[in-house]
Amino acid sequence: MAKIKKGLSDEDMLKGFSEDLTFENGMYADEKVRQSKIKAAKAPAKKELLLPEEAQERLNRFLLEISMEWLKNKNGNCTWKVLKENGQIVIKPVAVTKK
């Protein structure tokens, strides 16, 4: 059993604590939802890819196929190199160098 540290603030004592919704604490459920929305607003925004969803799915599928071929040919781990050549975007696998 762990010892309880003395002199902790309420916030420190409740860090990581989450309570299941029950009859006793159900009346305060709205307040918890409001708090979680505030925390979600502080989360870093995802970077948006400037492609339609269908094109993103195709791109992900092609990247997966190429990485599977790369691994099948026993080339080791790879990373993606993105280039702009003659008005086209080229994405190709490159071997990961060990440091």
C-alpha cells in the first residue's frame, strides 16, 4: 500500500481520478460535460491535409501497399521523402539510417 503524501492540494490529490456515473453523482453530470469540453478545446488542433477524403483514402492505401512491398523485399524500416518534381508531388520510401 502506498503512503499518502502530506501537504498536497485538492487538485494534486485528485489527479488522474475519474468516477463512474451513478445515481448519487448523476445530478452533476452536466457540469462534468462542460468541463470536458473546455479541456478538449485546449487540445492541439490536428493538421489538415488539403485533399478530399476519397483522395486521402487512396493515398493511404497506396502508401500502405508500397510500405508492405518495401518490407517484403527486406529493405528494413523506411521513412517517406516528399519531393516536388516537374509540377508533381512525388512520395517515395527511403531507408531509415541508424544513428
